[in-house]
Amino acid sequence: MMREYKVYRIENGTVIDHIPHWNSLKVLDLLGLRQCHDLVTLGIGLDSKDMGRKDLVKVENRELSEEEMDKLALVAPQATINLIRNSERTSKHKVRVPDHIRGLVRCPNSGCITRHEYVPTRFDTISRDPLELRCYYCNVQFRSDELELL
Amino acid sequence: MLKNRSLVSIRDLTRAEIEQVLDTAQKLENHRGRHLEHRQVALLFYEASTRTRNSFLTAVHQLGGTEAGFSSGEGSSVAKGESLHDTIKMFSAYCDAIVLRHPRDGAARWAADISDVPIINAGDGKNQHPTQTLLDLYAIRSTQGRIENLSIGIMGDLKYGRTVHSLVDALSLYPGVQLHCISPESLALPQSYGPHQIHHRLEDVIPQVDILYCTRIQRERLPDEAEYEKVRGIYRLSASHLHNARTHMRILHPLPRVDEIHPDVDATPHAYYFQQAAGGVAVRKALLYLLIAQGEA
């Protein structure tokens, strides 16, 4: 039985929907929302037809940059971003893990040069579902469960 | 055209470019010339190396060039803690090409991104060793007359062995190559390297292959001593294993060997690892010529 849920409507800001269950906490950290002084609303374990359970984050007076959306795609690959202006949804789009990722992620290979010298990390996206990345430098391929954000 | 390009991974080369290197190596095998006269090649070896370093050194000298650099980082700024970045920046200002061996995976790609002169990867951690692969391919072609449609066994440490990873990548460019991998489960070839048959017994593979590529279990790359003890000496090829080998089958090894090939194999017609290593000078001459001097008088 699907239940209706109600969270505060926001006038201006962003609604991030279809976050995997429990990953909303990662989204808070990723977007630095724990330091945010505006209203942040969190929904954890909401019913979802497609995902079973999902999380949702609403944040007032904040629009996401492209880099933030790329980062978001790494922890919530199916997320939808709704932009709200004057209480109206002005745009809705799905995040997409970019083909190439610069920075953002730490290479999980402890022998990689990026872990020993100042080298900005670079990755190629090998697969989106399941998410699989390959380090441009050491060629090590890894899945989302090994992924560590910078 | 390979001129002024870096060679970091065997994947940087097309099949046609690989063939160009092998053909040039064949032409330069007994050749001494002045193609690198007034040219300096930096040999930056952060890790110990006998064959790779000396074959590059010989190749530079046989083409009339001079060398700079260091071996194992001793007596250089590296010992004082200089970063790879700064060392590469400096040597790329002094030299016409840099041959780099480094213990960290991906070091050569990083070096190629910041260097103004070609970088030749002479081994980066457990990642890639493309010049070894070129000389492996040179040995395969010299002994079998072709590379495509061969049945090739690869034995030993297939998980951490960079020579194995580079060779498997290169062989994927040749149609009809059947790959037989022989290793303990803990040292199996990562699945990302494409289709291959998996074996645990060496005896099952010997009659089926044209080339048997043996590798050392690398103590220095295993996570700890306990892991090494579990797998050390697991495969020991001796002359008695070879009674049902194909007549033209040849045994290759990137060397150094420890105990994976018994010395009694050396006297059999199947042993080819010393000739394989000797081919390293011709292949490295070919590379230096193509990357630095090609097209010049």
C-alpha cells in the first residue's frame, strides 16, 4: 500500500528525488548541507514504485552547480533534480554520471600514483548500471561500493 | 607516425604500429648507427632493473646517443624527496626522451601528461610494461612466424604481473589467439582482461599450446609474506613435463626466473627465454628510433 507523504513545500530551491534508500545522508555531506543555514528537509525510506524505498532531499534557496550534479550522480545515479522557483517547478532532469570524471573521487588502488603524489584524479566511466569506473592513471576498474568521494 | 609520442601502455599502439615496431626491430637487430647522435635519453629507474635498463642503455649506445639519469633513485634529488612531477619537468628540459621505471601504478601516464618529451614506460608498479610486451611479441613472431591464430599459455602470477597484463592486452588485437591461463585462484587474471580458459594444472596445457609464457610469483607485489608462502613454487616446469609438447612450442619468460623453470629445460629445443631477452635491445632500438629520430637523416 503506497502512502502519501507530506514534506514542506519550498518556494525557491531544489528537490532531489529518487535517492537510493539511506544515501540521502551521503548527499547531505556531498553537498555540504550540514553547514547550510537554510531549511533542509530529509525524507528517508519513502515508498517508490521503481525503487521500493527511496530517499528525498529538499533544500531551500540552493541551486546545484554542474559539478555538484556530477558528484550527486556518483551516489544517486537515478536521482532527479527538480528546480523550484516561486513555488513552481521550473525544470526537472535526471542526473547522469559523466563519461569522464575529474577530481571528485579518490582512486581505491593504494598503489596508484594519485595516492602518493599531488595528482588530480581522473576516471573514465565504464558502466552506469552498475556504476563502474576506471582510473585514468593506474587502469584499476572499480564499482560503486569501493567508491570514495574526495 | 610514432615520432614524439609517448609509450605508456601497449593500448596506446594500434596493431599496425606494433607491427611497425617489430619490423623496425628486425631491420635494426644487428645495426649500429648514428640516429641518436647529439641526442640524450634519460633513464630514470626508481626500481631495480637489470635487463630493461641495460638493454635500453645498449640500445642508446648502439644508435650513437648518450644517456643521463639514475638507477634506484640513489644519489639523486629523488633520495632527497623530490616529487616525480619535478624530476620529470627537469629531465624533460635536458633530454630528448625519458625512459621511466617507477613503483607506483599510473606513474608513467602522469609523467607523459607533464613531460615535454616522449615518455617510455619501462614498468609502472603492477600496471603496465609495454616494451617488455613488444619484445615478447617479437619473440612470438620470430619463433612462430605469426601472432594471430596461436594458442598461448600464460603461467604464474596473472593478477599482479604487469608483463602479463600488457601481453594479454596486445594479444587481444590479434584474431584467433586462444589464451590458456594457469595460476592459483588467488593470482588469477582479472576478469576485465576478456575471455580466456582457466587451468590450475600445467600438465593439462602443455600439449595444447604453441607458446608457454612463464612468469615469476612476485614476492614484492603480494600483500604479505603469508600470501607468498601459500603460492611460492606452485608451478615448476621441468624437462620431464615437455614430452608431449608440440615440436614448435617455445617457452618464454620475462626473467628473472626463480624456480618456475628448472635449469634442465634450458637444454631443450623449447627454451627460448634467453633469445627473447636478447631481442630486447633490437626492440628498444626500434622504439627509440621511431619515437625520437624517425624521418631525420
